[in-house]
Amino acid sequence: MKPRTDEEHKARMKKVQAAQAKKVAAKTVEKGLVIVHTGPGKGKTSAALGMAIRAIGHGMKVGVVQFVKGAMATGEKAVFDRFPDLIEFKPMGEGFTWDTQDRARDIAVTRIAWDEVKRMIADPSYAMVIADELNIVLRYDYLPVDEVIEALAAKPAMTHVIVTGRNAPQPLIDAADLVTEMAQVKHPFREQNVKAQAGIEF
């Protein structure tokens, strides 16, 4: 294929720019989104917390409840604790289910964390609520999926709710506005025996 001249490139980009501007102009709806980050790849929580940073950069109030994490100190909590007026960050889990080994307690802890999520969703002062690793507790049937769908359907119109964790149930995927599946291509934990590291995993 013959390389384009600068003028040909500029003319092509002007057409692309016009087409893109037309698409953007047609998008007029503004609403709070239900967002799901799922899949086996790394980055689900990282992506959600990146959106939290973006939101607080706009002066929006954010609530984060972590369903599994909580048994260890994380870098993100250390950062978010510096913005107490804009973000409420609540690690409420007690570790992975294979570490706790107590189903009844896991269910009780899940219920307490879910009540916090519902409180935040119902409070219109929160522009964004993140239910981190909620999909994990749904997978283990610690919480009814129908109850989650009902709470999401009743949220304030402009509130964004982000749910993370692998194995998102199909009813949640169906109810969401935006779903991203993280695909794992390579991971040093599996291929190189590299342990979880500060600044990368926590």
C-alpha cells in the first residue's frame, strides 16, 4: 500500500474528525451507570479504583466497600485516607474464603458489608459506589443475586455503581450498562513464581 502524503493524511483525519463529532453530538443521555469488571485477568479492582481517583478529581464523593480484602494493608487505602471528605474507603472482608474457612462467618461479614453498600447507594451524596469483589461472594452464594439486582434498580438516577470480581453472574451482567471482561494473557505469579508485590497487587 502506497504511503499517504501529509495532505492526504490530513484530509482523511478531517473526515474521521467530522464523523466522530457527529457521533458524539448524537449522545445526549446522562445517567448513573452500573458497571461490572469481571474475568480471570488482573486489573478489575485497579480499574475501579482508577475511576474512583478520576471521580474525586472532579470533586465527586465516592464510597468503596471491599468484600474480600481487609485482612491486609493496601497502598490504595493509604492514599484514599488522605481524602476523607471525598472518599469513604471501607475494607470489610476478612481475607479469601480459603483462608477464613468459616462459611457462616463469611456470610455474616458479607451481609454487614452489603448493608454498607446499600447505605451508600441510597445516599445521593455519593456520586459513585464501588462494591469490590462482590462477584466473589455472589459466586459462593453468600448473598442472593436477586437482592443485588433489586438494589441496583432502585439506585438514584445519577449514581454510578461499580461491581468487581471474577465470575460475574449473568443476571448482573444483564442488568449492567457497561461490562468489561479482563482476559489473562500472562501473569508472573503463574509463569515465574513471582509473589504478590506492594504497588502491584496491593
